[in-house]
Amino acid sequence: MLPFLPYLLDVLAQEDQISSVVGAIGGLLGGLIGLVLGILILVATWKVYTKAGKPGWAAIVPIYNLFVLLEIVGRPGWWLILLLIPIVNLVAIFIISFDLARSFGKSTGFGLGLVFFNFIFMMILGFGKAKYIGPAAR
């Protein structure tokens, strides 16, 4: 019938195995990179909290970390509710990011960086020479 069919099927099977291995390696690499970035962001946030005189461990506790962040920027605790309301939370994130930037003596542009490139700008705040000058919202 088709004498080359077994060879073609063998090649296709090998390509499928190769793509599976490449996919698995890519997934592992992506996961490893994500883990490393996550740890870097966590450490940077920890350092930002300690620079502001708050406990660094608060950065790893969900919800409580937002409450502490609101204290750092000088916003009342009830703003946590705003962060739970769709659309309103986007506006609140912008305001909190601008306040965080000002609390460390940075500009509104830096606040925009905190909104759109949080992982980079939080590391700049945490690992850089930025000093906490007090809550910006008070």
C-alpha cells in the first residue's frame, strides 16, 4: 500500500516526543523563573515594609499586607473594602501607588511605575536608597 507510512509515523511520533520534552523543559523553566521573581518581589516588599517601620513578615500575610500598606501610605483601614469592589479597586490601586511613591519621596511617575511595573519598582524601593519620609496621605 504505502511503504513509507511506517517511517512517517515513526518520525511523527519522535517529533511529538521531542515537542513534549521541549514543552516540559519550558514549563519547568518558566515556573522556576516565576518562583525566583516571586521571591525577589516578596523580599523587596518585606524591605519596603521594614523601611517604613512595619514588620517585614506582614508582606507575606494575605489581606493583612494590604492593611499594613494602607498604614504605610496613611490611608484608613476601611480602604480595604474599596480594594474588593471591581473598577473602584483600580482607582484605589492608582491612589495607593502614588501615595507609596510620595511616602518614599518619589514622583508621580514612579507611582505609575508601581502600578504598571510593580515587580521592578517595588525592587527599586526595597533594594534602593529610598528612605521612608512618612505617610503621604495625611
